[in-house]
Amino acid sequence: MAKRIDVSGLNAYYGSFLAIEDISMTVEPRSVTAFIGPSGCGKSTFLRTLNRMHEVTPGGRVDGKVMLDDENLYGPGIDPVAVRREVGMVFQRPNPFPTMSVYDNVAAGLRLNGRYKKSEMDDVVEKSLKGANLWNEVKDRLNKPGSGLSGGQQQRLCIARAIAVEPNVLLMDEPCSALDPISTLAIEDLIGELKERFTIVIVTHNMQQAARVSDRTAFFNLAAVGQPGKLIEIDETERIFSNPSVQATEDYISGRFG
Amino acid sequence: MDISTQNPTSPPTPQPTEAEAKRAARGATRPGDRIFVGLSRGSGIFVLVLMGAIAAFLTYRASIAISKDEANFFTSFDWNPAGVPPEFGIAVLAFGTVVSSIIAMAIAVPIAVGIALFITHYAPRKLGGTIAFVVDLLAAVPSIVYGLWGVLVLVPHLNGLYGWLDTYLGWTGVFEWSGGPARSLLAVGILLAIMILPIITNVSREVFRQVPRMHEEAALALGATRWEVIRMSVLPFGRSGIISASMLGLGRALGETMAVAMVLSPTFDINASLLDAGGGTFAQNIASKFNEASPMGRDALIASGLVLFVITLLVNGAARMIISRRKEYSGANA
């Protein structure tokens, strides 16, 4: 079930360093929102605040509000572990559990949530692998180690692992930056299918990718190194890439950056 | 081949002869390379020769003793190599060595893994550093000091534990206690556990520290608690490291001499109870008897040393097998 994300007045720190300042935005359910911006502008940091992964970094700290429908992820008494079960994440480098088989990788999240019968588990694993467009490639080697797959397959395995627990939101942190163009295309197609079921937020350095996969695009920037990153604007992707309302956005997407 | 010759701007070089090409492929064309290759190859060969020499010495002297042994060398409970005819066997020593080492491992491995996990994943940085330092200090204590501590402090304080074990688990026979001094195989096992704790902790700690952050984040992002992260990412990644660490510890426990000789009250006898005095280990037996042994007695002791050598080799081989069987699942190829 996809949920709406509503962020208001969010700051994130590394120790005493303010990494992103005063971010407010809304992410619509069943849509793809892309974050673009130069390196160091805090888009990955911001992404990681959406499933409370930022605070696992030593010194990581957040204030502000992230509403998932009507629940504040940073409200009192909210367990970050529970948040992460609701908001799935795919990382820059494919990171299947190296000691687990393909099957166990997909089942890993379910096993955290409780006991499943073997047949139920088989169904979820098959459904998730199909959902990640990986089933046909791995159905004969479900018991082989996940680390034996190609990079693109590993990344789709990670997506299967993330969607197996039926999260409300799927966060992707530059999911294609370690992949070749064909694997990238496979993931992009997959993102188009997954947005029917999930709210998707993707960080990317590749502006064509943002233009291809996303419905809305957010541009982040920072005034200078050592300054906090800020959200410059968020709008329909088409508008951002044709007629953005802020000059800095236009400079960035047209390559006149810096 | 020199890199500059592949530079398109440099003049073409004459084709190297076949012999030169071969030499170049081996990478030993410059004097520095040749010296380094020689040194490292020599070191490699040296360790093989050394190992072979030790094995040959042990086998030769052992064969002299075993050929004169009138009792079964492997099953006899006697140790009387100076007698006429000489009768001796290693059954008691093998039993004592293996049992005390198993006790040590059973106690030390879980505690060491626990300490290593605490240092790397739970403790605040400063506290973790302090604990790591203290564990390192434990490794620096000489074994004779452990022996003194064992016999003067540990053994007198074990009476309470022995009494408790006898009361509640005495019916098993293994924990039966007739009330003598606690200088038994269990005391030795406990002392050995303390002695091998540092090495197992240190190696495990290093392995846990190397778990790639992205594997831990993979688990965290699925909604794993800290313990589940450890179970899903850290322990599987560190598995082969824990095994190697344990084997290093086991090697030390099997061969530990002075501390065992000081704590154990040796009898040449296998006792079903771990609490009653008795038993012996290879190393302890050699240390206690070597000085007063006859030439035949020395050869017999060397024969027992050969058995310890073989047991250690087998343990290491088994450990390597366990590690390599899981290689395709190990974190190394990630």
C-alpha cells in the first residue's frame, strides 16, 4: 500500500555539522520522485532521513517532521526499526547478503517479521522475484549464493528483497550508478512497473534517468562546500527539465553549473 | 616488459628473444626483483624444510621407542618406558589433552565472540578501546604466571563450583566429585579458557570490524534490530574468521605446558569425572617427566609429542576444510 510522504522543516546533522537545512516537500503516493543535484548537496542524506537510516551513521541526528500519511516518523515512541520495515531501501552498490542464497536473500525481511509456512514463503519469494523481473533468470538457482549473480541481477535481487516485505515506500539511492547501460535500462523499466504499487523516491546523478523515470523532480543545491544543502525546487519533471522556475535549476540541468 | 615500450611515442624496440620473453614474464629481470624473488622463495622453502625436519626428527625418535614398546602404544594406560620390557601408551594423555581443550573451547569461544561483538558493535568507542587493550594485556601474561594464579587462586576458589556441580549434576558421573583438591581436568580447562580468550577475541574482533558497512546497512534497511544485524550480516561474514580464531586458540590449548603442569594433579589414569584429580596432557607429561627420563623414556616422550603434532595438524586441516567448503558463501567474494 503506497503512502504519501509529507516532510516539513527537516534538518539533518552529522555531529554539529548541518548537512541539510529546512527541507519541506510532499511526495505523492504511486509516483516516482527523483532527487537531483551536485555531489554533497545532501540528497542522499535527505533520502536516508526518510527511513531513519541517517541516524545509524555515528553523529547522525535529525530534527523536523516526516509524515507518512498521518504518522510522524520522528514522533515520540516511534521505533526506527518499525519505520524501516515500512520504508524499504535499495542502495548504490548492490548488497545482497553474501552468505545467503538467492531465496534466503528475498526471504530475509520476512523472516525478521515472523514465522511463515514454507509454502507461503515460496509464494512470496516467487512473487517478489517476478516483481523485480528476476524470476526467469534465477528460478533454477534459488539455492545458489546471491553474490554469484551479475551486478544488475544483484541489484534486482536487492529490489526483490526490499519489496518482499510489502513496504509503503521504496527509497533508491543511485540504484544504477554501479551498473552497465543494459542493467540500468532493466532497473528503469522495473521502476515504471513498481510505481503502480509503491511510492518511489530515487536519488540519481543521471539527469536523463531522472527525466525518464520520474513524475516529479526535486533539485537540491548547496551555496558552497561546508554550507548546508537545500531544496531549491520541486515540480513536475517535465517542467523542471523544460522551464524551471529557479535559475539555479536551469543552470544545473543545462550543464552551466559551478 | 617495460611499460615505456608500450608507449606509442617511443621508438619501436627490437622483438625480445624467446628466452628474454620468458624471463620477462617471470618478472625477474632487474637485480632488485631477482633478490626479492630469491628471498621470498627461500623463506617459503625454509618453512617447508623446517617443518619436514621437525616431523622427521619426531618420527625417527618415536619409531625407536614404539618399536620397543611391548604394550599397545595407542590404547595402553601404562607409562613405564624404563621398565623391562618397556610398556607405555598415550591413551590417557590423548584423553586428557582433548578433554581439557574441549572444555576450554566450550567456555572461551562464546565469551570471546561476545567480547568481540561488544567491542565492535555495542560499546561506545572509548570503552571498546579500553576493553580491547585489557584483552591484549591478558595475552601478554606469561603462562607460568597463569599457572601460579591457577594453583594459588583459581583452584582453591573452585570448591564452591565443584560442590554445586556435584550436587546437581553429579548423577551424570561426569560431574561427580569425591572432595579432593580441585586440580582436575575441569580446572585445567577453565584456566586454558582464560589463556586462549585473548587470541580468539582479537582475531574475531578484527574480522567483525571488517564487515562491510553495506552488508550491515542492508540488514538495517530491512528493519533488523541490532541483534538481527549481527545475526544476518556480521556473524555469517565473520564465520570463517571465528573458526580460524578458535583453531588458533585450540592449538594453544592443546600445546599449553607450564600452566597445565602446575595446576593438574597428574595420575596416569582415565577418570570419567572431570572434577576428580587425574589424567594428564601430552605437553604436561613431557614437561614433568623429561628431565628424569631414561634415554628410552625420552624417546617415548618424543613419540607422544609426535602424536600431539599430528593431532594439531588434523585440527588445522579440519578447520581449513570447514572454511573452504563455505567459500562460495563467504564474504570474501562479495
